[in-house]
Amino acid sequence: MATGNLNVLFKELKGALGKQIVIKQYKNKTVITAYPVTIKRKPTKLQTVYRNDFTKAVKYAQDIVRTPAKKKAYAKKVKPGQTVYNFAIAEYKKKFGVKKEK
């Protein structure tokens, strides 16, 4: 993965070039990655469990971000560079998420 700051060539560019690379913009950085490979196969039971768990975490975080009072309370907890949304997902995973089997 390549990154760069204020790259004149790619500053406003985003999307896929052929099916070789993808150019993304994150804040003030340009990120170039390989085109994603998708495999069309049925997910395992464990993958389905984790995907459902993540779906619940996203709904939890969206509720917090959409409620001004909750968002303000969470904003006090986040670390620099972290968003309320990401913090809420991490909190959900710690409190309610599926525990890995050892």
C-alpha cells in the first residue's frame, strides 16, 4: 500500500484504474491499494456469527452517533485521532461481542 501527502497527481483522483489498483482519499492523504479480490463462496458458520456480531456493533455505534447527547458523552472518552463511531464499535465488541474460543 502506498500513501502520500498532497500528491498533485492523485489529489482529487479516487476510484479504480482497470482492475489493477484502487485510489482512495483519507483526510489529506492519498492511498493506493491493490484491487480487491472477491471470492464467491458461501461463508462458514463462524464467519456468519462474526458478521452478525459486527452488524449489531455498527447499529450500536450508529445509534450513539445519531443521538447528540450520547455522542457528546462519548466524545469525552475518545483518544486523539479516533472517532466516536470507531470508539463505540470497539466498546460494543469488548462488552457484548462474540468471544473467541481458545
